[in-house]
Amino acid sequence: MRLKHLGAALLVVLGVVASSTSASAATIAFTCVTNNSGICGTYAGLITGEATLNGNQLTVLLTNSSPGVITDLYVDAPGTGTGYTFGSFIENPDAFVNYGIPGAPNDLPGGNNANPDFVANFEFHATNPSIDNGAGFGEQIGLVFTLAPAQLAAVAADFLDGDLRFGFHLQGLPGGYSEGMISTATNLSVNPNSTPVPEPATMLLLGTGLLAAARARRKKVS
């Protein structure tokens, strides 16, 4: 597990709090679908998500407050992903959080325990070594998609009825355990014409956090 200086972590969290918001943002909660530690769900509430629709761009941002690392991300989108085009990552701090381009979808650990089964249409991995480059405590990983018109009209309903779900693999938990998580139904209040309202303090806070985190970064010793 990577060691982070508490002050650096707090600064990063402050940057998160000051991030841009819009009227179409919705909070995403997660539930555990694996039980390899015997305490499935203990960490689910420590990963928070936010979905934001601005124009035809859907952004899903995860913030990790758990002792583990988000190493893999999965998307179960309706219509086998038709109408969803992956655009970019949000990696915060970008000096330490690094994910690769989408690969061939594999199964989310425990995805067959979901109802209905979680079938990945998109999959994203932290670059090797994933335990170092994934989103750890106080860090964020986000996905930005461009939606086709048909999906733009349906995305709110897809969120609410569970057709559009997000999952992730949380590794490096105490005891060497890992867990698979999926998003629960979310009521996304969609305004396709909404635009983000940036807050000037965000970049200042984030820059300060990055400088402090850079000094506190510890290399993992094999």
C-alpha cells in the first residue's frame, strides 16, 4: 500500500470539494458483489461517485476514501455500449493516477452475483504496477463519454432503472483482500443544455495539493 502524507491527502480532498459542479450532477452509491474477505460491503460507502451530464458529455467521477486502490473500472451500458464513445480520463492527481486506454472487456469480479448479471461493455485498467497507478486514498478517477442523441434522451432512465451501471475492482485492502463493486440505481436529473460552473479556487487548491503530494510520495518497495 502506498503511504501518503496526511496533509497532502487533505489538500487533494479540498481540491475535490472545490471541483466544478452543475445542476445535472447526481451522486452515485456502490454496493459490494464479492465476498472474498468475509466482510463484503465494509468499504462500499468509502467510494463516492458523481455523474454529470453537460451537453452530450457524460462524466462519471469516483473519489476514493478507502484504504484500497481502484485498479480497474467497468461499464455496463445498454445496447452493448452503442451510442457511448469514450473520450478521456480524469486522473487526480494526474502525476500519480494513470489509466490505460480501453481494452477488451473482461468480467468484473463478482459481476455474476449482481441482479441482473453485470456485463461489461467497457473496461479500463490502471497502468502497471496497478496498485501504484490506480486511484488510492484521497485520489480520483473519472471517465468522460460522448453520447449519441438516442442515448442522450435515455440516459436518465438508464441510470434510474439500472440499465447503465459502473463497476470497479478495489484491491490492496487490509489483509491482502480485494472487492468488486457496482453502482446502485441513481436518479440523474438531466438537462442536456446545462454547462458546468467552474470555481476559480479549484485549480489553486489542486495545484497546492499536487505539490504537497509530490513531496510525500513514497515508492513501493517490492
